[in-house]
Amino acid sequence: MVLSREFYTRPDVVQIARELLGKQLCSIIRGKFTSGIISETEAYAGVTDRASHAYGNRRTGRTEIMYKTGGTGYIYLCYGVHSLFNVVTNIEGIPHAVLIRGIIPGEGVPLMLQRTRKNNLTKNFGIGPGNVTKVLGIHFSMTGIDLTIKNAGTGNDAIWLEEKNYKVNDSEILTTTRIGVQYSGEAAKFPYRFVLNK
DNA sequence: CGGCCGATCCACT
DNA sequence: GTGGATCGGCCGA
């Protein structure tokens, strides 16, 4: 079942980040389907979170996407090399987001290998936010895409999340501070990263 | 318009 | 453990 608008528009972005573990992230890129189970997430709590791009209510061409309704994809270029995929949460006007940092490969592994130019599944395949987008074929030019429908009307391309029969127990969830945000002072200490430890 | 820098990754030592 | 790659976005002038 595709995750609904109501799932994304709830107010607690940290709780949503936690709940996204075990959900299936799917893409159709140029007509080709690939998917994986989300194994690592980080919450970015909007205008009061110094680690967020929207800290201090900053509105720019890029961050504007974060102010859209929950269930929108916020994708941006990092270090000039990597597309990073986020799920926008909360209602329109409140710029919360969850960064997807890792997936367990599901369907379409041969195509994933082709995209990463590898011959077989390595130990950390699909781990790391730049790798998530690489294996699923997601590009930062797709930012703003609607995540609640399987065909978002952008030609053959679509991204969505599904609830699958993948059970996650609380005991399997590791909570830590976020990666790469040491510049953000106190916010760097927030326990906003969730890892599936299975 | 110029300069700085990033929610990273990988090869190499 | 470390450093280079690489370029759009953001800010200041």
C-alpha cells in the first residue's frame, strides 16, 4: 500500500523518520522499476533546527520545496556529486524533512548494479545517502515530485513509498546523532538518526 | 559577478 | 585515516 498524504502531513518529523524504517522506497526511472527497504533515516526539524537548510525560515529557490505539503520529494545536489533524497513532512508552510540514508536492495538488483558499475552486491551496497539515489536512479532535477502516486506525471519517472510486510521491532532500531552536521552547534547532538540494526 | 562551501564517496596509503 | 573530485546554490559586493 502506498503511503498516504495523511502519513506524511503529521506533525512529528522525528517519529516519521523512525517509522520510515522498514518501508519500501520505489522508483520508476525511464520506465524501469527498482526498490529497496529503508534502513537508515535522519529527521530535519525545520526553522528551529540549525542543521536544516530551512533553519531560520530561510526561503530560497532550493529550500522552497521543503515548504510544500508532506509527501513531496526534496532532492538536492551535495558536494557537486551526489543527489540526496528527502521526504518532506508536515503541512504546507512547515519545512520538515526526512533524509533517506540507506536502503536494503529489493527488486531490480541487476539494474542497480549497472547504475553503480558493480558486478555484485558489496557489503554496504545501498548504504549512504548518495548511494540510495544512485542505485534507485534518482536525480536532483526530480526535486518537488509528488510521492503519493505511482505515476507522478513527469513522463515515465515516479518515486513513492510503500508499506510492506516488513516488521521492525523497537529493539532493532539504533538511535544516534546525525552525520555531517557538526557545524550546527547544539543541533548536532540531537538524536535524530535512526538505523535498522537487523 | 566572484568566491566559498556542502545533510558525500571512494581510492589510496 | 586522509584528501581529491566536482558544481549548484547562496551570499556579499
